[in-house]
Amino acid sequence: MKSLSHIFLIIITVSSSYSFSSEEDKSFQEQSMLSVLYVQTSTEFAANNIQTFTNATKVLEMALQDSSWTAALEQKDNFKDKPPAIIIDVDETVLDNSPFQSRTILTGLSYPNGWSDWVNESNADAVEGVYDFLNFAEDNGVEIFYLTNRLESFRDATKKNLINLGLPFKNDDMLLMRKEENSRDKTERRKLIADKNRIILIIGDQLTDFISTKEAYVFHTDRKKLAAKYSDMWGTKWFMITNPTYGRWELSIYEDMPSSEEMATEIRKNTLKP
Ligand SMILES: [Mg+2]
């Protein structure tokens, strides 16, 4: 087994350099086509999200009645009398950025090309089911914290998008952005929320919406074991939105840094289990 620090280093390197783009040959970006179509066209995806938020709503009602209930690993003691709160990620959990993903396929240019243009349009739709869930939470006196790795510079555009969709937005304290390029770990920001609130639910589309990057940035064979490790959390305190289009799950398949689209494609093929 690779050491964690070794994998961490590799994946950091991959994540900072992993941005293949080619307007001439779009075939690499086109590998994402079916996953983006699944998000944009399938009833199955929409139904799954409604299912998730319906169940989250039921759990929310239960958790409100139980002052010993907490969903955050960062929450330790003295939380029973704190106001109940939920933590929800933004991209692909509240806001659907699949139009941006579609653009990357059609242009052949991957993230971050075009990302700031898309965010500044403030025109993302809400993920199916999230509108009713968040408004139910607000109507029942639950504090909502949008915890996102969008950079601080996108605060106004993100806020505008959420408000345009009719989602709860009382004040800017509800929106916790990423302060610096390399501060992706959400642990510290979860701790800040846990200091003043009893966190009763966490919802996201990435493993790091729930646990630290230190634990989650490992090779995929070890990473997958984390699902079982936290089996008592899924569907009760933690709700995972499916995101087949991008994420750390993909980077975790690369043991060695792919330096080209061809190498990345080869590793993808070699990772398949026939
Ligand atoms: Mg997300």
C-alpha cells in the first residue's frame, strides 16, 4: 500500500497540473459525454436527488427532536443547547453546473477554462429536490450554512444565483467560501460552524464535504473502504449526491501523474475491471 503522504503528494500534483485542453482534438473531454448526459437528461438522476432530499427532510425532523444528535466529526462536546444547523455544499449539491461541463465537451477546453464566465452568469439551476428541502429547513428554524470551495472572488455571483433561485439567504455568514487557492480542506470551516451550532446534517457530492482531505486524498482502492468505515453516517447524518461528471474520485485512480491526455486515458482503461 502506498503511504498516505506519497499519495497525497501525487494527487496534489495531479490536481494542480491536471488540466488537459485541446480545441483541435476534443476526444479526451468527450469521454465525459455520457456522464454529463446522465445528469442533464435522465429521470433516474433527478429521481435519485429527490429521493435524497426527501429522506434528508425526514431525518431533519427527527434530528430536531434529539439534542444529542450531531452529524459533524468536528463536533465534540457541549453542543446540546446550540441552535440546530445543516451544512450543505454548493456545486452539484445545490447548484447544477452541468451546462459548464457541457461546454468543456463541446469546446475541448477543460476546467478552469470558462469556469469564471459560467459562475459569473449566476444562472445555474437548482439540483432537483434541494429547493423544497432548504426552504423546509429554514421554515423549521434550522440555520443553513453553504460551505463551498468556490473562491471568495465568486461570493457575489454565487449569492446572486442562490437568491435568484429562491433559496434561503438571510445574510453573508451563511456562505463560507474558499479563502485561498490551496485551502480546499473544509474541516476548519466545519469546526467554525460547530463552535456555535449543533450540526444535524451534512449534504455534499464529494467525500471531502464530510471528512478531511488528509483522510480522503488516498488511492482509490483505500478510498473506497471509507464508504464502509462511515456506514453508520450515510443516509442518517450524511447525504451524498451522486456526481458522475468530476471529482476527487477520478483523481484517486491515478497512482502516477498522467502528463498527457493519452496517459490519463490509458490509466482510465487500465483501472476498469472487466
Ligand atoms: Mg460539490
